[in-house]
Amino acid sequence: MIINKISIIVPAYNEAATISNILDKLIHLSLINNINKEIIVVNDCSTDNTGEVVEKIMAAHPSSEIVYVEHAKNAGKGAAIHTGIKSATGEYLIIQDADLEYDPNEFNILLKPVLDGYADVVYGSRFLGGSAHRILFFWHTIGNKFLTFLSNLFTNLNLTDMETCYKLFKTDIIKGIQLNEKRFGFEPEVTAKIAKINNIRIYEVGISYYGRTYAEGKKINWKDGFRAIYCILKYNLFS
């Protein structure tokens, strides 16, 4: 499989403290087989100076292919991902949070099953392999595993980490899916819908995880967990 370019979607809301670091990593990232990359930053109406930081980085790196989009109103992470998907021009796309929880250097791990001709979709699992994982919240881990189990129960997949940020999609496939969830319901919705595609080839690889605390800017909460359960039921049983 030959890939000329991947699109990297970076949804951002009040990430001024970390977005310069993640964009610097993405700009200097070397992809396997010299694959080109476009970086699509979607500012979800941040109330801090996220936009100014991004614009300064773009000015400092004019040769880097960075696309910057702003939402007029805060719409949620899922909505920012939808905007990024619409803007993507690469054959494949991947989602990269604007914080520092995931390491872009591991994109090549996700790309390998695609380049080897095996996969259309690749999930990066925080629960597989021997990569580094920050030790944080017990109940978050239990919650993630429960949501993955519930999702698998309906999709008949054997994923270990449905809620992972790192999802690599063939762009034509993801653009052909009608996505509705505006917040963190994106993960169970997209998983339910790709599982229904005939002959879809889904792979999973182990990645590292450098989680952050709420004091450090983590945004997901227990309400999002209940929404995820709702989405699993809605998009698997009634959609």
C-alpha cells in the first residue's frame, strides 16, 4: 500500500499551554516511507489565546502544511473532529488531541498495518503492549474497559480500547459516514458505524499514554461516560 499524505486532525479547546508543544512535534515528525502530512487544527471557540499560539506557529513555519479553522461557537470535541474530517485531503486521517497525552512519534506504529496492506482502520490501544503508561485514575480505567466491553458486545469486535484518541481511518470511509455526536460520544458512535461496514478491516496496535489530571486540563467527566453508554445503545440498536 502506498500513501502519499495523511491528514492529522487536532481538535483544540483552551489548549494554549500545550498546543505549541504538540504542533512542534507534528511539524518535525518523520513518517515512515516519507509520507507527507497536513495538520488541521480546529479551534473550538477557545476562550484563551489558543488561536494566537497557532497563528504564531504557522507564521514561524510557512513551509509546513497547516490548516487552521475556527468555530464561531463552542460545539464540542466531536464537532471539531467533524470539521477536520471535512477538510482532510490525505488518503488516511488520524486524530491527535492538542494536549500531551499521546505521542505522535507512534503514528508509524498505526500506519504499519495499513502500509502492509492489511487495514482500513487502526485503533491505538492504551491497554496493549509494553509501552509507557502514566498511572492515574483507577475508576477511569474501569470505566474505559466497561465501555469497550459494552461496545464490543453489540459490534462483535474484540477491541481493547474503544475510547482511544488514536484512530486512523481511510479518509474515503470516514467521509462516507454520517456522524452526529458533538462531544465525546464520537468514539462509540464511529466505532458502531464502522463495525457495520461490509468487509471493513479493523486492526489494533499498542501505544503509550501520558495521561493528565483535571488540574492539568483533562476535560472528560462522568457525564460523558453516561453519554457514551447512551451512544453505544443508540447507534448499535436503533441506528
